[in-house]
Amino acid sequence: MNYLIRTEKLSKIYPNGTFANKSIDFQVAEGEIHGLVGENGAGKTTLMKMLYGEEQPSAGRILIDEKPVTIASEFEAIKAGIGMVHQHFMLVPSLSAAENLVLGKEPKRTRSRTFDMQEAVRITEELSARYNLPVYARARVADLSVSMRQKLEILKALYRGARILILDEPTAVLTPQETEELFAELKALRQRGKTIIFISHKLKEIFNLCDRVTVMRDGRLIATHQVADVDIHQISNEMVGREVQFEISRPPLQAKSPALVVRDISFVDDFGIAKLKHVSFTLRHNEILGVVGVDGNGQTELVEILTGTEKPLSGSVMANGKEITGRSPGFIRRCGVAHIAEDRITVGTALPATISQNLLADRYWRAQFCAPTGFLKMPAMAAEADRLVKDYDIRCNSPNQPVASLSGGNMQKVVVAREFTAEASILVIAQPTRGVDIGAIEYIHARIMDMRSAGKAILLVSSDLQEVMALSDSLIVMHEGEIVAYFPDASAVTDKELGLYMLGIRRQSDDELRKVLHEHD
């Protein structure tokens, strides 16, 4: 097989002694789509950073076209024909698609040598047509859909001459229809001779798209397979090093009394844009109510209002019979509402603080941990932190290490452990497994179902449709700040149908919505 890019005994040791990659022999054939999978901390990101010049290897070498190369920077990677599309887009929202595409390699007018916007638009439209990746060249990036921004990132790499495209979790926020469209476009790029390294936690996507797949675990390359020769269970077991349970047990439960009652909530942001429009629903005990929608359609603002970090323009929110509209996060927590934030780094944790401090941040004042004199009972706090680390399988050397030193999956377990033991009856859970590996996903899903069985009321907001559909009893679909569909039985709708509502192609009538929401009340 003709390998376009490969590594020989590639290793990376960080100054603190962490062995991120251990003697990696990785090969990608010319004109293939090659999947790369592994748990968080398996070494995938470090390997890709070395291929893209963001990190330098401690040992080993990289070869392109069987010639050793030194990739000292991203600029050198681009010169070598490697382009990378990061999970978090590297775009300037206030600039147009065309301006973003040519940024750093701008066309100039012949005489004045000033930026030629017309030529930038022409280049964008020509590349868009050539690769069947449609984007609006003159539109501001801030006004583009998520899927169009994804296509723009790919076009940026192609404009710079990329033969090898590294795509990091490219479908994380796409609908099923947008994912299918992206896959068709990636397969067309393969037909044109492009080589694609596709990183994903979604194994079904690996099997739908890729020719071969490489599995990494604990910094080592475990195996490379032809996708046609293996199944999802084998790959997942190689990723985790044990048998993985995929089935989520969701025994039927009778939803009980109302826990969270949301009525006619509207919200306008600082720019005067209506982010929520007359949102109403009821969440009951023993129920998981899923909220789905393309990112940016009001889900984040809804969670912020329910948890006290934003105040609504109008409407009301009741938690366990108490009015919490516009109240502080502390007051809302005391009313029995816990919150797993979608951004565990910025909102969910205090990175410099220890694991123990993060676990007990909402309860250190309790009599169990604080004496009447105000002094903390350190032995009691240490014992509780040890218990939570053990119960929630948080992989660490000590509860006293900074939470910032943990992998993404273990950092999420810290948040889950704190919020699930917060003595709350209502759980507002946003993106619980985003960027989390398969082992942690399995664990977090099981804990969510435990909370449901314990009588908790759970509002689950996720951009992962398969996750929401597997866990939820009922579903709400949001589009442009409105509830456009409500399904009392989540099992009665398909992901394709949900995608149509998420894209705004279909919506239930106001009468339908009023009827089903009233019946649910």
C-alpha cells in the first residue's frame, strides 16, 4: 500500500514526565478516509498536533511520500500539504466567509496592492463549486449555520493546498441531515484524491464513512483495521480495554408531580436579538425531558435562565412550587436545582482548585464539614472527597491534585459527582458527554438513569441526538428560540424526523403544541 503519511516510533514526553505517545507507527494511505479513535487521554490529539506542527516529537520521525520531514509549525504543516479543521472553529465571526477563507493569503489588486474583495469572493465561490461545499461568500460568519462554517473551514484548508485533511470531531454539532451531507462531500473529496484523517467518538460514523480505523489507548497504538473486517463492539472494547455495555436500560416509570414549570419565557440578548420566544413546558419527577436543536437556537439561554445566570425578559419559572424567576444561582440551588454546565472548563469547574475543592464547593458550609466557629473540618472533607472519587471512578493520583490536570472525561466525572450528590430534586444537564470518551459516556449515562430511578426530574440538553433519544422519556425540539415540536414519547420519533424540526423544515402547529403540552401538564 502506498502511504502518503506515516510515523516511525513517534513518541512525545512532556516536561512533567507525562508519556503522551509511546513509539507510534501510524500509516495513512493516499486517497483514503482513515478513522482515529480512542478514549480521552489516549494520545490522539497529541499525535495529530505533532503531524500539524503544534507539538514537536521527543523521538521518532514523520514521513510524507516516504521522505522524512520536520514539521516545526502549523505553517510548515500547511507547506507540507496538511490542513487541520479543529473541533472549535478558527473563524472570525465579524468577517465574511470570503475574508475568512483568504485570511493570511489575501489576493491583492495589481496596482494598489490593497486587498481585493471581489477576487476573494470569486475564489470562494469557485472553490465552493469545485468541491461541492456550498457557502455564502459575502455573508458574515456570525450569520452562517454551523454546517456552513464547517464547510468553510474545509475550504480554507483546501485553498492553502491541503492534500491531507485532519478533521477533529467534525459532526459534534450537526443534525443527521447535515452529517449525511458532510459525509457525501468527504467521499467526493476522497474521489478527488484527498486523504482524510477523521477523529470521532461516534463509532457509527467511523463505520459509515471510513476505509480503515486506528485505535489508540494509553498513548499507544493498539491496532489498525479495515473497517469492513471489524464491528463496533470490537473497536469499543479495544478503545477501553474491556467489554463495553451499549444498551441503556430505561425501565418504564410513571412520571409524578410537576417539578419544574416554565411558562411563557422570552429572552433578548445584549444586541437586541430575541433568543427565546414564549417557551413553556413542564418537567415532572421520574422523567427525563430531552431538549434538542442545532446549537445556537436558544438551548443555552434556556439553561442559563433556569439556573440563574441570566434573567428572562418575561415569563416565569417555578421549581418545586417556588418562584425562581430571575433569582440568583445560589437561591435556585437551595430550591433543589442542580446544574451540569455545557462548558465544564469555564463554568463547571475551578481549574486551579483541587479535585476535592471542586467536589465540595457547594457544601463546605454544612455542619458535616464546618464547625460552628467557622473552621473547616478537613478530615471530614478529605473523607468525603475520597468517597466521591471512588464512587464516581474519577481517575486521579490524589483528590488534592488540580482539577485542570485531569482528562476531559474525568473532569466531567468531577462535575457529575458534585451535582448528582447535591441533594437536588431537579437536574438541569447540558451536553453531559460532549468531548467525552466511550468509557466515560457509558458511566455518565448509567448515573443519569440512576437519578431518574431515584425520582429526580431531569432536563437533558444535548446536541447528540442518539444520546437524547436513548435517555429521554419525552422530547422538545427548539428552533430559533421557539419550541417547534413536542413528543410525549421519545421512542415514537426517529432521528431523521427530529432533524427536519431542528432545521426548521417542519414544525407542529400551535394547536398541536398547546394540546400535547397541556396533556403533559
